[in-house]
Amino acid sequence: MIETERLFLRRPEPIDRAPLHAMWADPAVMADLGPVKTEADSDAALARHASYAPLGFRAVVRRADGATIGFCGLKPGAPDTPIAGMLETGWMLATPFWGSGYAYEAVIASISWAWANRVEPAIVAITARQNARSRGLMARLGMQHDPALDFEHPQFAADDPRRDTVTYRIERP
């Protein structure tokens, strides 16, 4: 478990399934990330992240009330992309929790955990070029856009604007 002032980041538990499914089923959350997920898709995402242990995204839980508010962590970069095998961070929060600094807090904690427990020289994050909010957070995290690692994401159709993917990178301090 990773702890911050306001959050716990822990392996997903059965109690997290419903709030995470609701988040992944929200078109606003998924607008720049991919299609909304069914319950089966959500369960598959949770299983995929569990297979990345000791990495994998974690449930983001607010300490004040135990609410599961998002999903954040580290994973291997996707195969068949320029970031394959690199250490990738990512995040998503349910819409009621946007704009409160929770994503920044969770990602900083994940990156700090990586520097203390992993040997990779850098961490990357990706998003659709159009995703200004995530790109802004990447910059606030101290990540730099690395155009050499930008790519057309194979998850999206050729005419989908989310296919145009940018990569940000932060080097080990």
C-alpha cells in the first residue's frame, strides 16, 4: 500500500469493483481514454493489472471516508508501441474528484514508490494528444514531452483522434 496525506493506493479489493466500474462506464472519464467499459471489461482490466504484480494500478481511496475515487499506478509499457517494456504511469479519477489535486498526489506517490523500489532510469506516461488535462498534469509532475516516443495507438481506429498519442517522460533523479 502507498499512503499520502489524503489517499491510500492499494491493490483493488472486491469493495472497489462497483466504484471502478462506474468510473470506467462514465463517458466523461473515458472521453480521451477509450470506449466506456462494461462490467466484464472492468473485471478484465482489474485482472490485467493484477497480472503486472508487483506493479499494476491501484485503487485510489480517500482516507477521510474510504471512498474509492480512482485508479493509478505503474505498469509495463504496452507491447507494439515505442514504450514497450518501459515503466509507465497512469491515472484516472471519477469525475466528482477532478480538480482537487488527487491525481497529482496519487501519481507523485506512485513515481516516488518507483524510484525507491525499481531500477528503471525513467518513467513514461501516454495520452491522446487532444487530452489537455492529462498533458497539463504530466507537465506539473515534471515530465517532459518526448516526441521521439509519440505514436499511433493501435487500440484506436485510424480515424479516431485518440489514436494520436503523445509520450511524456521523467528521468530518475
